Amino acid sequence: LCGLPAPFTGHDGQPYLEVHHIVPLKEGGPDDAGNLVALCPNCHRKMHVLGLQADVAKLKKKAASGN
């Protein structure tokens, strides 16, 4: 969402990102790769707290393009 690299690496040395359902499961979103994005922890929390429609649209566009 923010376009920045992961903010830190985990114990395994890999960039730390969190998986987010673009359309939440509780709202009927599918549990498949087309509805999942990797977000930094700050953006992930932002999505759950604010859920701004502009951000949802941005994530849907990114997911559809495969980026």
C-alpha cells in the first residue's frame, strides 16, 4: 500500500510483511491469492482501523495487475 520496503527483517532474515484480505472474509471475500496482498505492519493496521475505500481500490488494482 505504501510502496516502501518491509520495515524490518524477521529472525529468518526475510522481510517482514503481513498478509491481508482485500475484501474481508466476513464480508464474503474469497480466501484465495486474488484477494490477498502483503502489507507492511503499519499499512495492515491502517486497513483494519480505517478501511479507506481509496486504499481498498488501490489494493484491488495492484492485485489485479499482479504487482
